[in-house]
Amino acid sequence: MKRLNVGLLVVAFVLSLFAGRLVQLQTIESGKYTEQAMKQRLQKITLPAVRGDISDAQGNPLAMTVEARAIFADPYIIKPDRRQAIVSALAPTLGLDPAQVMKQISTPGSRFVYLAHGVRPEQARLVLSWKFLGIGTLPEYRRQYPNDSLAAGVIGFVNRAGQGAAGLESSMNGRLAGRDGSQQVEISPEGQHIPMGEDQKRPPVPGRGLRLTLMRDIQFKAQQAIEKQVKASGARSGSVVVMDPRNGQLLAMASAPGYDPNNYAKSRSSAWGSPLVQEAYEPGSTGKVVTAAAVMEKGGVRPDTPFTVPDRIRRYDRVFHDSHPHPVERLTFAGVLATSSNVGTIMASERIDQNTLYSFLRDFGFGERTGVGLPAETAGQLSPPSKWSGTDRYPIAFGQTVSVNALQMASVYATIANGGVRVAPNLISGTTGEDGSFTPSAAPERRQVVSAETARQIRDMLEGVTTKEGTAPKAQIPGYRVAGKTGTAEIVNPRCGCYRGGGFTASFTGFAPADDPQLVVQVVLQAPSGAATMVAMRRLPSSRT
């Protein structure tokens, strides 16, 4: 009997401990554990904003947002023996790293983790059809580029994290992306999401769209042409700018080689940028129009001003050459430009001082970014006269020892074509709202760089370049008067900091009709290697043409 009483006392003591603990959990510490339980069940999910579209000048889509799904996991309810099956199914289907997926779905205590974003709806339906406990989907959006590689260097792409990673998608990401919202949800024991009240929801703010000045059909033709010419010439790369000189609008910005932003990961990262603004090169003889404008405005030179031009000239310790040997010639200044004489250009440039030449280069946009809105734009290289050596002014006069990007050079010729008025190049005509409303961009800056008369005379002189006596007879177009200028310049070899073995840049800038310019076209080929270009290269040891 005594033993029984002792046993009953022990049982009573243990039960009293349990009862006390129950009282503690249900009363004294109930709030604490209720809060912890609620935290395990509650999750904050992102409500993605709709990214603004990018369209051409006529509203044709260049980049658009389409419906997609996010794939998520609830590691808490995924049984350990099912993890490998989930990884083996999801990783190859969604292009994910198997080790990373395994790590994510094995996270201790986690109730929510994203596995993939931007999944196509049909892929998401396939994932759901497998009925893995702890794997679900949420609605979101993905970026699509309906024209594949068209204008990819300008538009760029959105990466898997949903951020613009190149082109306008990167530089204008803040405007395009909008602001994501969020919502508090409760996760049931079966992994289902139960939305909380409206006060637990912050709606997303959609991004604004961009309407560009590009015209899809012109862009397509320009891109087709430059791809063909890069292939034919064996060039490292090439680019084309088509610009309206009257308002500075860029109608085409094409480059090759390109890439497909829908599959950007399959291309080299070096192809993601736009060489039109990111690559600096010496303009060569296309830069002679700035010297021409300067000497005609400030040096008293006219198109019919005569010059006695040898094929070489010494200035201080340097000898400068024309592109090929020739006897002493009597040329007008118009003839100097038409035949692209370096020596004649140097002689004309001596009618002004180096500060005047520098001032005109700056006025035409050398040494400053165009501000067109694309990332990583180079300003090129233009040192002030205080840093010029004794002979720098002479090669600068014919396009050497300075560098520009292709868009800067196109703007120079647009200024001449537009009666001497420089209109800043512009690519974005405005933004569009979710309701389709359009807000135009601010008008581009305009300034008079040279007089209308000087611009007209230079236009006439550049028309002579495209005649049989000039350097660009192949630029003629039946039925149109065409003006323009060729340029060839050596590329600096980064291994030695010299011109040996670096190849060269071939370019042409022109506009038409010459008497009433509507379009400016700038073409650049970097390091072409065809037989015809090799002939031109052999002329370059001491000159630019």
C-alpha cells in the first residue's frame, strides 16, 4: 500500500508539472508563441509592376511585357526523400543550377523561396502538373523582344533578376520598371497562399513606356546593310546612323555583329553595347569639314581660294603626306576637299590659329557626349590647345590625334546639312502611360555653329566629293544629289600604343538631297580586311585619307 501511495504521488507530481507548463503556454506565454506561429505562417510576397514597353516612332513594339510565372518553393513541407526528384525535374526544365535548387529547397525553417522568375505560362503549367508538394507558381511578367536582334544595341535587355542590363533597358530602368507592390499572405499547412486583408496589400505602380525616334523599317534596312558589309569586308564590326538633320531625330542606329536580346546569354557580353556611342575612333578625313568651316568663317578662305599643293609638306620635325604621290597641283579649296588632300588642308588651316580650330571642334560637339541616353557613351578625345605639341594642330586639321564616336560625327554633318544649326541628337521622343497617354520629351538644344552661307558652300563642296573627280563616286544615287565625305584612319594598337598592326577605320558620312537635306547617313567599318581595303591601308603609313 505504501508503494502505491508513493507511485500515486509521483504521478500526481508529474501531472502537476504538465499542467503548470500548459498553463504557462496557454496563458503567460501564449502571446509569444502565437506570434511565432503566425510568423511561420505569414509571408510577404512581391506584386511585380508591369514594365513599360519600348516602341518605335510609329508605335511598333520593340520591347514589350508579357504574362509569365514565378516558381516558388515551401521548403518546410517538402519531404527530404522528395528533394532529389524535385531537383531532377525542375533544374533541366527551367535551366537552373541543380545544386542551387537543392540548397534552396533544403533551407531549414523556410516557408517561401523563389526558384525562378519570368517562366513561360506553358512551362509553369508543366511544373504544376507534376504536383510536387511545396512547389507553386505566382503570376508575374517577362520581357519579350518581338523583332529579335533588331536595334538590340540600342534597346538592350532585361536580365533574369528583372533589371535592365544593357542599352535603354539599363539607362532608363528607373522609368521603365515602375515600382513593385507587395502583399501579406498566410501559408496553410498544405502550402496554399491565403491572402490577408486589403490593408496588407500595397499595389504596384506600372512603369512608363518609351517611344523612340527610330523607325522600324529604316532600322531593318540599315541593320541588314551593315551586317552584309561587315561580312563582305571581313570587318571586326560596323555601324550605321541615320539621322534627320532638321530635328536631330535618330531614325536608325544599327550595328554588327549584334545579338538576340531574347537569348542574350547565348551571346558574348562584348556584343551587348552600342559601338555607335561606346567606341571612339579617329575620324580621318570626315573631320576635315570642321577645319573647312573654321577657315571659311574665320580665315577668309572661300571655295574658289587657290592653293599650290605638293604631295608632302614639312612642319617643324614632321613631314605630312597626301594619300598618294602626285606632282604639285593648283587646287581651289573646293578641290582640296574633293580630293581629300591632307597637305592642302594643312595649308588652309594655317589661315587660323589653333585656339580657333579648337573652338570650332568644340562647337561641333567634339569632346563632349551627345547625351542621347545610351549607357557608357564616350566623349572621345580632344585635348585643349595648351596640351598640344608643336605639330599637333596639323594632324588635328585632317582628323588625326582626335577621336569621336559615330554619333558625334553624324551630328557634325547634320549641322552642315541643317544650315549651320546644330540640333542635339535625340533618340527618345517621349514617354507613354498605362492608359496610352503620350508625354513628349523636351525639345533638343539648338545652336548656330556656322553661318547658313558657309554651310551652303560646304554642302556644295561635299557634293563634289561624290563626283567622278572626288573620292566617293560610288555614293551617287540616281535621281538625287548626294553630298558626303570619305574617311580612313589607322587604329591605335593597344599592345604598343602605336599604329603598327592595329588595322584601320573606314567611314563615310553623307546627306541627301544635297540642296535640301532630309537624311544624314554615317557608316563606320572597324578593321576591314578585304582586298580592296588592303590597297587603301597601304596608303596610310604617314597619312589619313
